[in-house]
Amino acid sequence: MRKLTYFVACSIDGFIADPEGDASVMFSYVDEEFLGFLTAEYPETIATHGRRQLDIDDLPNRRFDTIVQGRGSYDVALREGITSPYAHLRQYVASRTLESPDPNVEIIADDLAGRVRALKAEDSAFDIYLCGGAELAGELVEEIDELVIKTYPMVQGAGMPMFASGFSVTRFTLGPVRVFGNGAVVRTYGRER
């Protein structure tokens, strides 16, 4: 069975974006060392236009072949005129109102958890990248098998949490931890079953 991995960036106090949903301040922590880690370990989590700018578009996928993201995360790309932000992956967007503007992006309008369970049951050597945001992660918390949390050395004070409220306590076990010279920390957690 494939894993659903919530690969997310956050502040020390657990926010993934400011109150308006802007996460651009997080990008200031992506220095040469951190970018080297991303391109070596998680190249498919870099959006297609970023991969092209970095001249790494030909890097093979290492962990994921599918992405599931929320409408808010997808809207960030749409505002830039990008309709297929992860063209190197199978793309799914959870939205009850959006119609897909791109044939390579499938909209999941209902039974999100059921659709994710079907994706997890597929025969594949690759896992599924849950890109966010908070509402989507909260809705899918029972399906999340792994957390990869990129924590940046900043306190945001308010904003969008990693998970929207409305679910019960879910336990995960700490796995590998990596610390970077810029103060960023990447922690991996596996779901306790």
C-alpha cells in the first residue's frame, strides 16, 4: 500500500501561511544547502516551473508520482497563470467548486477520503504527496501515513495552522531529523497504527 505523505513547511509555532494564506516568507529559508537537500531527496516536491528555473527538470521522481492539493494551494499557481504546477506528477485538486482548467489536473469534488484510499491502493513504487493546505490536511488526517515537516526558524504568531481543527488526537512516531545551517529542521514522523 502506498503512503500519503503530508510534506509541509511551517513556522516554529506551527503555521504554514499568514492569515491571508501567503507562505512566501518561508521561501527565504531555502538556501543552497536546503535546496541541495530538496533536489537530492524530494525533487518532485519542487513545482515544475521551479524545476525548470533550477535546470533540474530532468531529475527523476524519488518518492512521489502523485500529488493531492487543496484549492487554496492550487489557486497560488492559478494566480500566476500556471494551470499544471506539478506537470511531472499526476495532479489532483480537492475542490467542490472548481472545474479543471487543465486536462492534466483532475478535480476531486466529493468523497475525498475514498478517492485518496483508492490512490493509496494502487500498485506503485511511489507514494502520494499531500501538498496542503490546512483544511485538506485536517479532512485527510486519518489517511496520512507520514509527516515530513520542514520547520523554519521563525515565529509567525498567527495564520493558517498545519491542520484545520475538527479531528481527534492522532499519534505519530518521530523518525529521522535533519538540521540545517540556516536553522531549518526537517522532521519525519510515521503514523502509529
